[in-house]
Amino acid sequence: MEYISSAEAAKKLKISPRRFQQKCAKGEIPGAKKQGRRWFVPQSAVLDQSETKKPLPVGVSDYKVASSEYYYVDKTMLIKEFLDNRPLVSLFTRPRRFGKTLNMDMLRVFFEKSDEDNSVYFTDKAIWPYGKAYTAHQGRYPVIYFSFKDVKCSCWQETYEMITMLIAAEFRRHSDLASSDRLSDYEKGQFGRLAEGKASSAEYQLSLNALSLLLHKHYGEKAVIIIDEYDTPIQQGHTMGFYNEIIAFMRNFFSGGLKDNPHLAFGFLTGILRVAKESIFSGLSIHSILDAPYCSYFGFTKEEVRQMLDYYGYGHKMDEVCAWYDGYRFGDMEIFNPWSVINYIAEGCFPKAFWQSTGSNDIIGEIVGEANDEIQEGLYQLLSGETVTSYIDTGVIYPEVASNPYSIYSFLLIAGYLKVVKEYPQHDGNYLCDVAIPNKEIALVYGKEVLSRTGKTSDAISMQQALLSGDAKKLQKLLEEFLLTSVSSFDGTSESFYHGMMLGLCALLRSRYHIRSNIESGYGRFDIALLPRSPSDPGFIFEFKYASKGNENLDALADKALAQIDEKKYEAELNAQGVKRITKIGIAFKGKKASVKQAPHIV
């Protein structure tokens, strides 16, 4: 039997040598042997792994390529469900990187009339055995397809130019119309202006309607309109200050093509938000993450993830995948983040926050910045692993993030930063929901953005070290330095502000502690408690006081907070959880000053 080094084997498999050595150590490579510090493996074992597995579709959104050359999770039953229900226009709102673009390209390839026989990409898929009632629609319609996912410009003029370029490119894709004997000279002239990028603003705004009319006349078949990530330029307009301009353009563009259009067979749109309140379109069938229809087609189901892990020999990693990338609930189904699962397997099953690098999280920074004290505390509660109950409006729009702080949870849920734990449907079509952070990956993203608001991560780590070492004087010094450099004098105006700030600082300890806030214990409610995950670590109870009067003594106020822990017997909850060593900490705040008092461990 011929053996090769682990470094050579890792190169053949296109993974890091460290990852491959870990696989050897865990017994995942048959016949692997260790000599000294080096691993050697049978060449046949490497060939078995490298030659029999399809590659993973990292970043592949072309349906033809993904379904024929890569490991493909079959989502073609989306087509059947749509044809069974036949809504005229369907909007699917999902977080970024949940397979929207790949699914829209699948619909394009299925429905579009083409010189190429595209049925070959579906004959081995789940949709095909259902027969002619569905397969008769394959290759039948002229299709208009736009993707706005890359329209991320810094000003309205650049955005307008980019959108008009996309419109011109889509007209040129239907070049047969230029010589069609079914179109009038005027219509050919209109086609030429739009295809050459020489049309007026009004023509561009009505171009979706115009192209569907021309295609209908030429082919004798109504058009299918597919628009992917329709709201990307709208979010960019909100962030960069040209929201009104992009909304005005999009309102006319979409209305002409999707509302009361006699040349439309049916339409599909995807986006993150619904933007319903801007009247961009009405009368369409909306499918948000809270709706049951189509819930399994965006993202991976648990069984699909299990099958993928088994295929690549990582079936034993299911618990880790669940902890990092599961937790979403679309409709009534448990859903995994597909982008992160694919990248996790591609990198040898080493968990990382893959999703955070796929787009800007600036909106989270804006949300944290606009939050009032009550919302701020709720955000920190989420970061600490708790749930928050909030009214969820699936029609939330970007400007409401600033004008209505209670829209924050709606946006975070729809954008993929929260999950629904429990829902209570309301008569207005919206929901009252218990929401929480879905998994470890999003906790890392969330924690980074929240800490950017409350201060530097290094400061937080230093304070945690002082806390764990029982050094109250050092904790007070670091806390005052933190307040001096990171907190505005306009912020520290209530106990709830300082409570939220401390909750955020404690949140980085969630790998070692269960963090509890405002929980009933003994004869009252403690402010914050840290319950150790390991019996060797101490527990902590915090009580905070805020000096609302200018002449209050902070040391005396901190002593009062510490005494309250004893008087109210706040340690009862920790004792009930089996925590034997408990450190009590009273902290008083006043502007950018703090006093920390600490009681010894209870053994």
C-alpha cells in the first residue's frame, strides 16, 4: 500500500494541512498513521475522497452549472407549488445568501423559450415525474430577467446610470425584436433607443412594460418577469441619502411591468424587505419568512443538511452545524443558512462566521445607534441569549429604522439577524413574536456590531479579566476609563442605559456563562447574573444604581447596591442552579464616573 504525507494529501484535496491533520487525528481518514509529528495516509484513501465527490457550489448562482456540475440541493418543487397556485406576481422576502438568486435563475431556465433544449437540466429533478401538466411550461415563455444585487452605488446619478445599463443589456438579450416583422417601426425605434442606452428617463421608467409588450407581440405568448434582489438599490438609497429618488424611479418601473399589465404571464421578485408602504406595487402574493407557503425552498432543511454531511463523510458534525448555522424558522419549518453550511463543509468543517463577510452590516450599526435606552437593553438581552417579545411588521421600510425605534426588531428578523421562537398572530396580518438570536454565527456578527457602539472589544476583555480575577479596584478603574472614552455625557442619563451597557460587556462571556437579566430571584429581581457553565467557575450577581441627584455619594450608593443583593437574597436562583461560589458586585454610576464594591465569594 502506497502512503503519502498529510501535506501532499491536503494539497490534493485543496484543504489546509492543519485541517487534514485534524481529520487524521479524529479517525476520518481510513488507514492514517502517525510517525513522530507527521501523518501519512494511503494514497487510495485520498483518491476515494477526491475523485468520487462532486464539488461544492461555493458562490455558484448559475442554475445550469450548479445543477449539472456541482452538488445541488434540489429546489425544483418550487416550480410545482407555484404552478399549483398560479399567483400572478409573487414576492419572496428572505435574508441575503439564502439561495434567492439561484432559485430565480432556476425559474428563468425552466420557463424561458430558448433555442437550447433546457429540459435536460430538469429531467432528473424532482419536478419532472409530475408530468405534462408541469413540464408543458418548460421552455414556453419569453422571460425578462433583472438582478439588482450589485447595484450598490454611492449616489443617485451613478445608481441611475447603472440601472439604465442593466435595462439596455436586457433589451439587447432579446435582439430578435430588432428585426421582428410583428413590431411596428415605432416599436422597433423604441426598442433601439432602450437597447442602445439612448432613451429618456420616462422611457426607462416604463421599460419593463414596454419590453413585455414587445415580447408578447413577437412570440404570441405573454412574458414572465423575474427580478432578483429588487430592494438592494433601495437599501443603498437609504444608506447613502437618495432614498426618495430611487423610490420614485422604482415605483414607476415596477408598476408598469407588474400591475395590471396585460402582457404579463406571471412575475417573481426577491428581496430582503417588502417595502409595501411605499406603494411600489400592490396586489401581489407576498411570502415572508413568517409565511408557510414556499418555506422550504430558500435555505436548507434539516434533512437536506444531513444528506449533504453524509455525502461528504461528515455525518458526525450535525450537532456542530446546528449550533452554528441552524435556528432560522421560515413559516413552520426549521431552516439552515445555505451559504454558511456549504462554506463550512468546503473548509473541512471548521466553524466560522461565513455569513458576515457576504454583505454590509452597516444597517445594524445604524439600528444600535438609533436605539433608545429601552430598545438598547433589549438588544443586549438578545446578545445574552435571552428572548424579547415584540410586534413584528413584515412591511417595515428602511426610514422607519430611524423614525420608529420599535421597528428595529422587525427589520432584524426579516434581515436574518433574529429568529422567531414563538408567534402570536394579530388581526392586522402582522405578529407579536418572541424573538432571539438564531445561532453562534449571528451572535458573533451581532456582538461585533453592538460592541462597536458600546466601546472597544479590548476594553471589554480587560474588564472581564478584572471581573474574573476578583479585582474590584481594577474593574472600577477600567470601567471609568471606558466611560470616559466611549460614552457620551448625553447617554448616561438613566440606570437602564448603564444596565444595557453592562449587559453588553458581559455578553462576551456567554461561552463561559449563561447570562440572565432582570430575573426574579429571592425577594426581588437582580439586575444581571452570570451562571457558570463549568462548576469550577464562580457565579456573579450585579446590582446597579444611578446617581440621579448631583450631590449623591457614589461609594455610598455602591454599598447600598451591594447590601440590596443580601437583603433581597438574589443568590437564591444561582443556588437553585447548583452554583456554590458567588461573587456579589454593586456598581453606582454618575455620568462618566463609577464606584465598584464587591463582596467575597460564598462557599
